[in-house]
Amino acid sequence: PPPPPPPPLQPQPQQPQLAQQQQFPQFHIKSGLQIKKNAITDDYKVTTQVLGLGINGKVLEIFNKRTADKFALKMLQDCPKARREVELHWRASQCAHIVKIIDVYENLYQGRKCLLIVMECLDGGELFSRIQDRGDQAFTERGTKWGGLKMSF
């Protein structure tokens, strides 16, 4: 005799999901950005020279040990928001008018996991500082138009 038919499929009760350790999203391979795990000091000489101050801390001057080229180093505490910022900056940095990301390192700093972003070093200071330095003296319309035009192309 033929074997009996399988029992009808019944919906299975959902198992409660166990809390998982928080994992930060990884960069997509297609973005081309690879996070280096070795110490940044293997490749760069990190100085104490502050190039600027940002919302997340200082931007330091660093030098490539092999070529002696100067770069800027921005440090972010590793979290999903920081990784998203780096990924978006990496994608936008293909534009000629956006500061380029050269390398990204994942290192421990003072016991905390950080993203260290090596960027091209642009001389000329910060736009915000230039605006502040003008005080009550407004920029001319022509100067503002030229500056905006240079930033948008």
C-alpha cells in the first residue's frame, strides 16, 4: 500500500527572538571603502597639531610614513551613525569639491572603538571662521556668488 499522506502543514508558533549583541552595519563592498584594522600609526605619523575643531572633536595633522604627504585625521566614536556618516562622505567624496577620504581605520582609542578617517588636507581654513572674522562687515554679493559657485561645482 502507498505511504500515508503527510500531515497538513500547521502554522508554527513564532519563537521569541533572543537579544543579540549590537552589530554595527558593515560597509557595502560596492562602495569601495575598506576599513583597515591595523593601527593607524603603522602607516601614519600622528601629530598634535590641530587643524580645526568640529562637532565631534579635533581634526589633527598627520603624515604618511612612506610618502611624507600631509593629511587630516578626524576621529569618530564607532556607532551606526558614525559609520553612516563615513559611508555617505566616502560616496560624496568622488565629487571634486568634497574633501576626499583617503583611508579609514577601526582602532581603539582610550579603550573605545573609534573610526579614524584620513582625509586630504585642505589649506585655507574654515569657511565659518572666515564669516566670523568679517564681523559686521558683510560679504559683497559678487564675492558671495563666486564662493557659492566654487563650492557647487
